[in-house]
Amino acid sequence: MTYGDRLKSLRTARNLSQQEVADRLSINRSTYARYELSKTQPDFETLEQLAAFYDVTTDYIIKGNTNDNSSLAKDKKEMMEFFNNPRLNVFFKEMADSPEEQLEELQEFWEIIKKRGLHKK
């Protein structure tokens, strides 16, 4: 699958026209069409805009390291669940106001807890 195929697949999965994508990226429709046909390559800035627009990595578009963008969505979901945890929010808020000495002590405690967990497995 070429980068053009990937772009077309991402666009059609969102039920968008080439014109709609081009308008959102402030480029000509014909320019975007040539990307989908793999006749021209987007410059780096445009590639980054495309990745952000489609919520994928640039590697996914250019087929560098992966053919699967589902892991990105999974990671994003897990990250949001982590940050939306009320217990963690309180903890991190209190931590942000802590002096460096307390943060170092907390890190030492965490290392002890992690080691205990390794021995239980």
C-alpha cells in the first residue's frame, strides 16, 4: 500500500471529499489529489498536518514503521483514561507543589514498591 492509498483510505473512512480535506489543510484540491495518486509527495510540514488531521503518525502515512494505526488509538484511549482518573489527578496536583526533596523520596518509595512487585511474579 502506498502513502497515497493510505491517505485515500483515511479520507474515505471519514466520509470526506478531497475538497474538504484540501480546504481544511489550506491546499489546492488538485495538490491533495496528486498525494492520493502518489504522483507528488507532501512536504514535511504538510505531512505533519495530514497526520494531525487524520490522528495518525507520519510513519503510518509514509509506511515507515507500521501498517496499523489502531495501536495509536488504543494508546490515546489508555492515556485519556489514566489522566481522567480522579485519584491520580489529586495525587499529581499535590505532587506538583511538592519540594524536590519530597519528590526524590517518593521516587525511592516507588522503586521499592516496583521491586516488591517483581518478586511476587
